[in-house]
Amino acid sequence: CLGCGCAISCDCHIRKLAKEYEAEPKRWRGACRDYMVDTSHPDIVLEPGKCINCGICVRLCAATKPELFGFVNRGFDTRVKAYFDLTPEGRALALRCAEACPTGAIVRRDQLGRHVCFASCKTVGVGI
């Protein structure tokens, strides 16, 4: 791992799968997603470049607030779009989505700046 600074680096499903399937980042050339970080929500931070479109956040919100997270576009351009709802219910759902996100595309704001060291499993601060 190159130490991407991800808040959930200790439990990164993308890294586990990449190692298991011997993924090589330069094997398949093609269009790349733009890298951005959305810090406009008071409780969560979004990094859409890490999203693998698993739909967990969309399904979590489907029953009570389907407008909170949803898919936009089609094909390679498909993205999960967050529509922030700052009501108590909307904020609670956003935090649930952050807890469920397998790749760190949605993280709790209070997780930023922490990195879990694999050797000792201690939480240590890193400068982000």
C-alpha cells in the first residue's frame, strides 16, 4: 500500500481485492475519474474517486430518504451523487452510509487525520 491517507486504510476492501486478484493499475489504460474531495457536509467527507458504485449508501437510504444518495448518469460515467439533507434524520443516515462504505468514499469527518497502523493496530495521527 502506498499510504493514500484514507481514513479507513486498515479495512480497505479495494486494497484487499487488488492484492487477491493481483491488480496492476497500468494494465488497462483508459479514461480516469477526476479526483475531488467534497467537504461541504458538516458530518461526512466524500471522495467520489474512491467510489466503486456498490450502491450500499443508495440502498441504506432507499426506504426513508431515497433522495439522499442516488445514481446519476450511465455506463462508465455512473456516479453516486449525494444530495445533502441537514435534518437530524438526514444527518444520521449520512453517518450510517459512512460507516457502511467499503472503500472510504464516504467517511465520517471525525475519522479524517487518523491512520491505523497495520503492525501495531494503533491509531496514529497523520497530516492530511
